[in-house]
Amino acid sequence: MKYPLRISHRLLITIFVAQSLFSAAQISIITLHSIAAGILGGSDAAAGLPTTMVTFSHSLMAYFMGIIMGRYGRRNGLCTAYGIGLAGGILGIYAVLHGIFPLLLLSSATLGMARSGSQMSRFVVGEIFPVDKRAQMIGRIVFAGTIGAIFGPALVEPSSQLAGFLSLDIVTGPALAQTQLAQAILPIASAASELTTGPWVIASFMYAISFLITFFLLRPEPALVAEQYSEPVVDRTKPEQGHKLIELLRLPNVQLAILSMLICQMVMATLMTITPWHMHLADHSNAQVSLVIGAHVLGMFGLSPLTGYLIDRYGRVTMMVIAALVLVASTIISPLSTQMPYLIAGLFLLGLGWNFGYVAGSSMLADALSGADRTRVAGFNDMLVAFFAGLGTLSSGFLFSLGGFLFVSAGGGLLALLLLALIRTLTTKQLALQGA
């Protein structure tokens, strides 16, 4: 059946709204994640565990989410992700309400699993449009992250008031009350509404809305629409489910797409994670840290629609090269000085370089494959990207202790230069394959 382009645009709007709600819900929780974990876990080390759980559960679940979408449809896959997010939100409410730290970690793990499915939405959107519009549409879905970045933190205060209205205030159990950290922080946190079930309450509601929007409005099934725009480059004589993952990963353009996203994500995560600590040691205020991170988030998401247009206009490979060069510029500018203009410019470029490489890689991967092959490889890609991003965040502190922010930046710059070399090698292989 031939579907008109207006159907694709309607599906895009549905996915964009659901993804924006999901993103805002996730970031509203992340805003207080470390505070809640530090108080409930009773140590500084505990404060970072929820983020680690989110990152690695995302990595572990991503490949399986790709399989689910390939076998049972894109709508069912996205609904599964949003349903898992709802379960995680409810677990978080109970964990914070009763002061149960292990349950908070379990909630964090489910949120990471939900994120692994929600991020597949960019491939769902990409495959329901013609190749010459694909990157633009993927860019629009990546732009949904801007909605979350803006409204997620803004939801904390009203959601805290909602939790109080619903009598969902924190209950401090005997074990929690006895920890020194809780005794020191809890009165302050409670007074400032820093420890509250509010973000988990509002996030659960938004996850539920995302689920309902997707279940009822994401029709027809996007995979059916995608069939008319699919041009697979693998052996057409094999049945769609017959391609082994290793066969698909041998394709040079698949390799380049994955490496572009992986390297850009790792460089971005490593530098971004350590920047607030670097600024803290340089006696910057929290407001200044927020300003720098805000510039970084703007670079990551704010220009995504323009990024998509540039990728469709000038090509995936060209924008990957630009991404690598922008990342190199970021790693040069950021450590030059601890003054705000250098940090703002460096972190903005860091986000922008990530955006170019991530959207270009996503577009190239969507171009390369079709059907269940596309979703399986996309899931495997997201698994690798999340895993290496986790390694980047874990290694950032170690690298910083060895040689400071300059050492961390130098490592990121070398990775970006490696991406340039890989682009040249793999594009040459792809051209040779096409000419064979």
C-alpha cells in the first residue's frame, strides 16, 4: 500500500510529542537523582550510582529493544519503553517515599531501559521519510531533547508542590534517620524541597501520557509506511530475518555510522561530565556552572532541525568531517582558560560537534538498512554508544586526576582525530564495494 507523505508527518508529530514528554520526565528525575541517592544511600559514592545504573541498563537493553521493534512493530516497541518508564517512575515514588536506596537503584535501572527504547524513535522517524528528508526529520526528534532540557528542571518545584498536595511526602525510616549524612542534609533538603517524590510523580504521569499517545495515535504501524522508502544494500536474495548481525556490521557505511555516533558520544560525555568539577575547583559559582552546561545543551539539541537540513543538503560524510573538526576545536578552546567565554564557547562546540556526528550517523545507519535488519543494528548501535559513554563518564575523573582538564581534553581531541581517519578509510572501502 502506498502511504501519502502527510501520513509520515502525522506520525512524526505523534512521536515528537511523546518523545518530548518522555524527555522532560527523565530530566526532571535526573535533576534530583544524585541528591536523593546521596541522602538515601548515606555517602558521596552513592550519589553517582543512579546515573551509572541508567547508563549501563540503557546499554544492556538497547539491543533487545531493537529486536522487539523488528519483530513486534515500532508502535509496540515504543509502548514497551514508555510502559517500563512508568513502572520505573512508580518504583521511584515508593523508594523515595520510604527511604529505600536499593529500590531507588532499581528504579534508575528501569529508567535506563526505557530510555533505550525511546531513543530508537529517531530511527522510526527516519525510516518513514524519503532519503532526501531523512536527516531533517531525525534532527527534529533529536530536538525533542531541548524540550526536556528546558521543561524538565522547571517541573521540579511544581511537582514537589503536587506531591505535598497528594500527601506523598518523604517518610524517613529508622535506618535513614540514623545516617550522619541524612541527619546533616535531610532537614535542609526537606525545607528546600530537594528531596521529594514530586519529580517521580509528574514523570509517571508523563510516561503514561506518552504511552497512551503512542498506543492510540501512532497508526498506521510505522514499519508499514517505511517499506516504501527502504532501499537495503545487503544481499536481497536472503530473507529479511536471515541476515546475521555480523554480516550487517561488516558493511563499511554501517561501521562508519556506528563509529561516528560512538566516538562523538564518548568525547562529549567525558568532557561534559568533568566540566562542573573543573569549574568548581576554579571557584566558579553554581550559576556559572549552569550557564556553561546550558550552552552545552543548546549546542547538543537546539540546532537539530538546522543540522538535519545541512546533512541532507551536503551529505552524511561531509557533516561527520565537520563534526570531528568541531570537536577538535572544542577540545582546544575549553582548556585554554577557566574564564567563562572560553568555557561557554568550548562546551557549546562540544555539544554542536556531538549533534553533527550523532544525527549524521543516525541518518547514515537508517539509509544503509531496512526492516528488522535496521532495528537490530540500531539497537546494537545504541547499546555500544551507551556503554562507551558510560566508560567515558567513569574514566573522566581518573583522567582528570592524572593531568587535569587539559589531559581530559587532549584525550577527547585524539578521539576526534581518530574519527577523521576512520571516515577516510571507511568511505574508501564503501566506494570500492559500490564499484565492485
